[in-house]
Amino acid sequence: MKRFIYIFFATLLAMMWLGINVYADEYDGLDFDYGSVLVQLKPQITDAVSMCSDPFDELNISDAKCIFGDDASSISLFSDKTEPIIYVLDLENPSRENVIDTIEKLKAMPNIEYAEPNYNVYEFSEPNDTYYQNGKQAVLDLIGAKKLWDFDIDCSDVTVGVMDSGIQTNHEDLIDNIWVNTGEIVGDGIDNDGNGYIDDIYGWNCGDSNGDVSYVSNHGVHVAGIVSAVTDNSKGVASVARNAKIASIKIFNSSGKSTLSYIIEGINYAKKNDINIINCSFGGAGWGSTSVSIVKSAIEAVPDIFFVIAAGNIATSTPQPDNDRTAVYPSQLTKDLDNVISVANTTSSDELSSTSHYGATSVDIAAPGTVIYSTIPTSSYGTMSGTSMATPMVASAVAVMRAVNPNISAKEIKETLCSSSDKLSALTGKVISGGRLNAYNAVKAIMPTATPTATPTVKPTATPTTVPTPTVTSSPTATPTVKPTATPTIVTTVTPSPTATPTTVPMPTVTSSPTATPTAAPTVTPMPTVLTNNKIECEIKDNKLIVSLNFEEDDEVMYVAFRKGNELKKIVTPDIHDMTAEVDLSDTEYDGIDVYVWNGNMKPYAEVKQIEK
């Protein structure tokens, strides 16, 4: 008997040890938040419906917050395109063990696509150990900023989301370029513009779920100045993008910590507020594969937002600088997504920084990021170094590209930045393009300079004098419409401007870019091509819903959805006999009923029939 007991306890201890080791193998050494879990729901219709009751009621959680996509209670189940629905769950009793236990329970639930720790994310910047000023902003000449300013391109219609530690909105060199949500009334505690965020005047604080985007470290303020400090105002620093707007998407706290859920919520905020570009001067290694999939889902769902992401610094992420060998996220997503570009850091002498990450297949381009002079609190200036500083250099260039051509695709932006970069031996085999950013080359490459001159020279063959007429009249009319206040300072500072104007300033190309809009608009709404004049007729009789279809098809599927307020209570798929279906309304709570009829390819045969109680 004693021998049996010894064997039993030895086996039990072995099982316990093995169980601990399973956790150790999967999560040991990983840095994640002990108070929350990240969850993505499955996109299938039936699963989404069943999620409309509380999907997490079996778990010990204090709050379930939808941070991307529409909440399950109000999602459109019958849309042409399904976007990911991502939650962050706050645990009732925060601990490492509870995170792991909750994840295991979630993974067993049929409606869960992914369940992952909410991994911590840290800023990519080096400490300001050296403050030597090598011409302060001389690196801007390396990337062609002086020649680019000759174009006098106004970027005020482009907004860059600085996803960081907050910014100083009243900084003397930022205040005029701060994005302002004019649909909100300051401090009234009401979501005036109905975008789902209360008092988001200058952006959104994802950590505290409020509109307080004030800085908690120098990092975000410094990044913002590189993106779009006010240029030609006789003070402070200049930026590549003239007058681009800066929206603060605050994801870091005072200790430089963030989480994946804050990043995803920030992306959702950008999506809902038409923010064109997001600067991501942060990242981390060791993300789980499903965590990567969740963040990838969110970025992939917003193809019109261009993400400029830091490749990483040795001192703040991992001792292995080669991202091909040790993946750093979200930078690594550039390998799969057209709307992501990964940025390494070069010095003022065009060498790869000794602290910069690189990757022959996982980092796209480099940009100056060493001893960069920019804005810091409070209304001051200083230097910082790292891929965190190189990244906004690229983001600023992208803002100019978007200003010149608002309809340019993410893929074209990425390819143009890489192909137009200055090829450097120091970057050969280190980054995909082998080059360092040249903002002037990138912008010039997307300007169809042949178009304005080709039109007048082909048609008016009899009157050669008409050729110079369009070029003369287009130049002065374009100049005041772009930025009249900036013109005097540019002319005095940049001496080559007069010679560059006739040949280089293709202002008609900026105004011609909207011609792409009419071609894009029809492709956005495919529904009318699918819908016909078919009709759905409904009546409620003897506590039954009777649906008649006023058309004949051979593969119709009917969905009847019951709503209570803005909550979807349930959905049924009745059988159709002789183009008629019946649904028993007994024991069914509803304020309204929606009837959908689709074909086998999930396209509508008729307009949705809505019945209110």
C-alpha cells in the first residue's frame, strides 16, 4: 500500500511539473499585461449571432470592451465584407495565472478565433546620451527636403496619427499643425459628432479611454515635431511635410508601457476619423503567432491607412539586430501587408546606426534617425536618436505624397519610397530597398509632369503661342491656392526657387488628382448590381410571420433576424416552400424583424424587409 501511495504522489508531482512546464514553454519569459486578455471573434455569421448574448459570461472578467470593428450587439451580419471583431477583456483578479487560465478557457469556446495575452509594447528610442548638434537639422538636406520645399506643397488636408506617448498640443512649433476635431464641443462630456468618442478634441487616449492626449514623456512630442513641426515660422525646427495635421493617438503611459489592445483601439480610432497615416515608433519581440494575427487583422482591415513602423533598436528590444532572425512586431508585418513599411536608422554620414535593427527581407528602407533635432516639452527643442526618429521622417514624406495624390494606393506609396531611395553600400543586404529615404525623389516620382505640357502641345497645332499660355497661367493660380502665407519665406530662404519654378512646380498635377475619384466611386458600391426588383411581402397572422417572395429563383436562402432595441436577439433560417416561409413568433422577444433573402453566394436577391412591432 505504501509503495502504491509513493507511486501515486510521484506520478502526481510529475504531472504537476509537466503542467507547469507546458505553461513555461508557451508563455515563460514573455512580457504581457496580467490584467487583460486579447480576443478576436470568428467572423462566421452563425457564430456572430450566438455571440450577441454575453459571450464571456462564463469567465471571471470585470469588463469586455470591443476595441476594433463593431460590437456584436450592433454588427451588420449581412454586409458584403466581414471585418474582424476584437475585444480586450479585463480580468476580475489580475495575475499571470489567471491570464493563462482565461486564455485556455477562451480557446475551448467555439466562437473564438484567437485568444492571446495582451503583450506589452515599448517605445523605440535611445536615451539622449549625446547632444552634439551636427548642423542640427542638416540631415533634412540628405533626404532632399530643401528641393522638396521648392514645390511649396500644402499638406493641410493630410492627417498623420502619432501613436505614441501623447503630445504637447500648445507647443509653440506644433500648435498650428495640431489636428482638431471640430465636431466636438470641449469639455461638455457628450459625443457631439457621434464617432463613439467623447471630447476627443485632439485625438484619443486609448489607455484611459478619454480625450486627454497630453504628453507623459518627451518621446511623442519629439516624434510629432519630426512629422510636422510648423515650417517657415522663424522659430524652432522645420519638417518635410508643410502644414500636415498631427492627431495624437496616445497609447503609452509615463513608464513607456503600452499593450496590444491600445494599439488596436488606436487603429480603430484612426479608421473612424479618416486619419490617413499612422506613425508607429514602437514595437517588441516575442509576440505569439495568434497575437500577430490579431494585430495583422486590424491593420489589414484598414488598407487606406498607411503604417510607418520602426524596425527597432538593440538597446530597447532584443540583442539580435537582424529582424530576419528575430521577428520584431508590428514592423515584421511589412512582409505580408502593402500598407506597412518598416524603417531602419541611419546616421548623418549615411551609415547604418550601430543600434538600429535591419533585415534583408523584413525591413524596407532606412532614414536619418541619429541625433535628430526636434520639439520636446515644454515648447523646447532637443535631440533624440533611434528608429523612433527615423520613422517619422518617412511618415512626413508620405504625408507629402498623399497631399500630391490623395488617391495613391498604399502599395504604390511603399514601392515608390523604396525605388526612389538613395542606394547606399552600407544598406546593401541590410534593408529590402538597399536605400535611404529621399523624400524629394519619392514625391517627384508620383507627379505626372508630362501631363500638363502634353495637353496643349498636341491640340493647338495652328497657334504655337498657346503653348506657354497654360504654363504661365497655371503657375500663379496654383501658388496662392496652396499656401500664400508660406510663399514669401520660401522664396527668401531657397535661392534656387525661381529657376525651379517653371520646370519643376507641377501644380496642375495636384489639382488633377481628384480626377481619379469618379473612377473609384462606382467600385465601392456593388450592391445595386446584385439587387433586382424582387420584392419580399410579409404579414403577421395567428402569431406567425408569413413571408412571400415575389420572384422565382432556385437557390434562395432566407434569414429572419429579431431585434430588441439595438440588440440582435436571435436569427432563424426558415424553409421556403413555394416561395413562402413561416416563422413561429411564440416566446420570441422583439421590437423589430429584418428579413433577408440571399443566393448561395451570399448576395442579396431583394431589398431587406423591415417590420416594426
